Amino acid sequence: MIFISEESYENQNIDKDLILHELAHKTQAHSLDILFLELVTIFHWFNPLIYLFKRLVQANHEYLADEFVLRSGVSVSDYSDKIINHTFKVKRTALVSGFSKMLVKRRLKLLAKFKQKKSPFFRLLAFAPISSLLFITTAFSISSEPLRGTFSANVIRWSAEKEIRMEGNLKVQFGRNDFTGEGSFSGFDKGTLLIVDGKRVALDESINISEQQCNLLILSKVQAKSKYKTDGNLGAVEVYTSR
């Protein structure tokens, strides 16, 4: 479906080349790409790369539509002039492609190079969807896997304040934590559930692990809630000893 302003329709002030551009968006189902990205954003709103991917994909849609118009036989110079004249007359919504100043500038540069045998236009067309797919796939894989690590200590306990503490002779290696020393360490959010060898540790309970090396899984709030229901609302740490 292509939307045209009532005023343009009544005055028959409809440019065929710009309609052809919008028809390219429709026939290539660009709105489905945008809807998919909006759905991804709902679940990965915290990932700043998602917003970069959305802009990249929307820009790629414009380049594809421009190519579609030029391949229909439209003059590059005439079409470029029409883009400039039309740019500031269009209002954007979240589910349609837009005409930001920077995007228009890039489009015009690529249009000027359209006739080159090895045009950057086509390299960008190939790069954009592949990059988007790789980054989105990475975003999903990062969020779906718990953080893994190892540590050794004399005691691990879940304090009365619901803090996980490792105590004694320490050797810790997970995430950005990589150190050896003696004392007490708590590198987890307050309220994080502690599970040792499949059993939930009670408040203020200490588990003697005698400096043996233990494997560690740190579950996000979403992962912990899925596995431990409301008890895992604030995340969970699973410890596996070598017993």
C-alpha cells in the first residue's frame, strides 16, 4: 500500500518517479524488514547496536529503491533533483523509510557513482544486509548464553543481606574479574540467587569448598527467572564443585 497526501491526489501533483520509488519499497517488502526490527528492538532495547542496525537497514532500503528507479531508465540528474526538492516535504513515521539530511546526502553521492563498473553503491548494498544479519545474530547469541568462569575459595556463602561472597584464599576468573588474593569478594548484584551443585543455598548459609576449583555460571535476570521463577527475578549464580 502506498500513501499519497489528499492535496497531491486532488491536484494531480504526483511525480511518477517518486511513486516508482515507493513502489520499490512495496514490491520488495521493506515494511516487513522494519516490522521485524521493531520486534527485535522490543526484546533487545538495551543493546545500542540495534538502533544502528535499524538505521543501516532503512538506509539500505532507500538505496535499493533508488536503484530500482534508475534501472527503469530515469535520468540520474533528474531523479537527484527530485529527491532534493521532495526531501523536506515528507513527514516520517516509525514504520516507513525516511529522508534525513545525512541519508539524502549519502544517496546523492551514490547516485552520482551509479554508472561506475565497480560502484560503491553495490558494495554497500551487499554489505548492509549481511552486516545487519551478523550483528542481530550476535545480539541474540550474547543474550542467550550465561557468563561462564572459574574460581577457588575456602568458603562461598549467601549472606543475610542476600550477597554472594567468596572468602579465604581466592583465585577468581570470570568476565573482567581475573585475580588471585586473600580476603572476601562479592562481584554479583545484591539479591542474586546462589545455587551450589544444584541446591539452593539458604540465607546466611556457608558452603565449605576447601580451595577446590569450581565452575561458575552467571544467569541474567531473564534466564534466572525462566529457570527459577520468581526466586530468580534478580539473577542467579550456579556453582559446580568438583566433589
